[in-house]
Amino acid sequence: MRVTSFLVAGFLLGTTLPSAQAQDVGTLAPPPPAPVLIPSMADAMPAKQLFGAVRTPERGVPQSVGFYSKGCLAGGAALPLNGPGWQVMRVSRDRFWGHPKLIAFLQRLGATVPRVSQWPGILVGDMSQPRGGPMRTGHASHQIGLDADIWLTPMPRRELTREERETMSATMIVRPDRLDIDPKVWTPSHVAVIRAVAQDPEVERVLVNPAIKKALCRDARGDRSWLQKVRPNWGHDYHMHVRLGCAPGSPECKRQVAVVEGEGCGPELDWWFSDAVLHPKPPAVPPKPPRPMMVADLPTACRAVLFGQ
């Protein structure tokens, strides 16, 4: 990757950046010039700054390398910003990349959603960066091109403007007390769309807020086996986090532990609504910030992915 020959330290080393959630607005400003990355940087700079600076995919065979929260993406592909049944949001983040398996899933889902629900399509949030890897803001996972955030907001029946894609807010699904969904916004189409995602054979997990999981347990009818894939997790009250399994041809992709048996609608769900979880006491001693992940912490192949063509 050849661009300018100088390194803008503030661009790469900027700290205290906000987390990139669905409600954080993007920008219409053009991106700053991409710096040249040289291998010696890998020993001195956090991996998130290096992978976050790259704007082109690695041109090799598509492979997910490593684990979802500790890896990279070779041969990534971009999801088109518009398609039959989907539109990409927060384009300025440049996180609409993934393994071709993820691209195919989202295109398939875009065609399915209008058939099973009242939604015209889906709004796609963060996927991965062009070469995957750690992100400067917002996610610990999304590193190997197999994760995607899908907004719990139906796609409008028109093409959104670029400004709308950067500033439009996702719909808050959870009640202010965090104990259940907001009945004013929850619809049967939410159930139908999440069901369609979980029933796709390529999907291994769907992460949602515990209140959304509670609503699904209450509202699901007929075959409920798909509920096993839908797992409660922190946040995820504006979107669902969809995770695919490792793709064939990715020998270095590290699989996650299989989901536990059962619907997940029993006493194990109650824990999420306990007072200790909803209103945790601050620790007596504030924890130290974790050491930033370096390129050396990633699988060896990720160095070649980062600095390759």
C-alpha cells in the first residue's frame, strides 16, 4: 500500500477515542491521507492503530485468521453500500468488509427479510475493517470478517442519503429500567427477522440485550429451536450482533465454544435482571486499563496480512 511517505503520529496514535456504537454519528468529511505502514511500526504501535489506518483489503485468498477477538482478515470483500434488501450505515467508519461468506449471508438475509416480515430490508452496521484486526473504537471482536451488527430498525422504503447514514439513530428497543423491551417499538417483525437470522445454517450466534432475549422467549411460536443461538449479552439494545462460524479454507480460524444446549429461556436468563447485574457497585480500586493488543499478540500470519499488498 503506497500513499504518502510520512507518518502523521496524531492520526495513528490518537487516544481517548469514543466507542463506536450505533448511536454515534459518523462524518461527511473526507478521510485523512492514509499513511504508509512499514513493518518496524508493528513493534511500537498498538495493532488497532495500524489495522485502523489501512483502507484496502489484502489481495490473497479469503481467509479468517485467528479468533473473533484476536485475528485478522485476508482477501476481504466489501459489502455494496446498497442492495436488494439492505443499506450500509456509518459508511465513514469503513467497516463494511468481511469474508465472502459474510457478504453472501448478508445478501441472502436482505432477500429473506421482506418475505418473512414487514421490513423492506435491513440496515447493516459495523462488520470488519478492510484487513480485519483490532478496531480503534467500539469492538473487541469483528476482527476476522465473520461478525456483523444489524440494526433493529427496519430499512426505509427509499435509499438513505449519505448524511442520513452518518447521523440517523438506531431504535432503542429496551425499556429505561432494562427489565424488558419497550412495547411501543417491539413488533412481530422483530421476532421474525431475528428468527430468520438464527435459522440460517451459517450463523453460530446472535447476541442481543437480555431484555430482547426475554421478549423472544415470550413471543416465539412453533419451532423454538433457533432460540438456542440467540444469546444475551451486554449492550446490544439497538442492534443484534451476528456471528458466523469459520469458513472452509481458513485453517487458522479458531472456532468458538459451541452454544449450550436448550432455549436459554430458563433461570439462567434471570441472572441478567438481578440488581447486582443491572446496578453494579463500582470497584473499590479502579482497574488499570488493559495493555493494548500489539501485532505480536495476533497470529503470525496477521503481520503479512497487515503489511502485504
